[in-house]
Amino acid sequence: MNFHRILLITVVILFIPLIAMQFTDEITWTLIDFIIAGLLLFSAGFSYEFATKKVKKPKHKIAIGIAIALILIFIWAELSVGIFTNLGS
């Protein structure tokens, strides 16, 4: 996977909320939301690509992918609703 493929996948994923916003008022993303989501998704894809470049075993690639996905989910949840820092409130 190269830079262009990671960028294309990121853009395709970002089209999901963009299209959904056309049909419902429940999703209200601003430009900064799209920028941050794009940076998060692109950096996760790029990190996976970089981290698995020299890894040969599929089990290790899967473990790296799971770790990066968990980090992405943690950051996404924290930025969206503060799920981890607002536990006591």
C-alpha cells in the first residue's frame, strides 16, 4: 500500500458522514471535524504501513493492526465525547 492508496481509503471513509449529513440532521460535522478525522485515519493507515513494512509474519501484522486500531478508537472516542476523561462527571 502506498501514499495514494491510503489517501484514497481515507477520503472514501470520510464520504460516509458527508453523505449521511445530506439525509439527516443527526450528523453535523464541521470542516474541522472532517480535517481531524482525515488526519486520524490517514495517520493510522500510514502508521500501519510504516510499522509492517519489514514484518514478515502475518500474526505480527495483525497484532500491529489491532494495536493501531485500538489507539485510533481511543483517540476518536475521546475527541468525540470525552468518554475516558469525563468518567467522574
